[in-house]
Amino acid sequence: MHEQYITNLFNNCQVGRLLGIEVYDLREGFARGRLTIQKDHINVFGTVHGGILFTLADHVGGACGNTLGKKSLLVESAIHYIKAVNEGETVLAEAMVSHRGRKIGRIDIKIYNETMEIVALMHMIFYIGSDDHSPKIV
């Protein structure tokens, strides 16, 4: 597995960069990412918008799925919001493959606040493609 290639791929994704998501600590079947909550991430009630946490979980989960050596794509996901997050806080997402079949897998993602309390839980079902997900050597 090419950890640095996958890290660079996801850290150069325009959506992740727009929000400020950093993916790091990739291993086969595992990924971490973080995001510092900015003013533009806040909803009308003064806490982080759920879509921001969803995107963080989706992004880090996507990086996790792609550590398996094949191009992997999200099929379905569900998220459960547990605790509010405020502007200025940094949240950490940890994603782990909990099931890997021949073509379908499951990833579980936990999002923590700075005191390591769980603020959201996501599970995603992903498709494992047949194309290798490795850098092309020219």
C-alpha cells in the first residue's frame, strides 16, 4: 500500500482543501483526519453544521477505503450526531475497515472533540473496485 500516495491524493482533493480537512496516519484499513472548525462551518444555531462533520467523516472514510490497494467508492452511509462542536475546536476522525468482502466493505468512523468525547458516529458501505489504486510509474 502506498500510504503517502493516498495521503497526498486526499489532501489535494478540492473539497477537503476547501473545508480545511487534513488526512494523516494512514495504514491498511485505517485512517485519521482532523479539522479545525471555522466561522464558515457554523450553522444558524451557532454550532458546527452537520454537513461539515458528515464531509469530514466521508473524506477520512474514503481515504481509509482506498488504503486497501483498489479504487474504492462510497455506496451508502449513515451518521449519528451525538454532541455539539463549536467554532475554534479541532475535531479528529478515525476510520477503520470493519468488514471487507470481495466487492463490498464497511467502514466505521468516529469523530472526537478535543477532549476525546465522541461527537458523531458514521458507518459507510463502500464498493471495492478492480482497478489498482497506486501511483502510475512513468
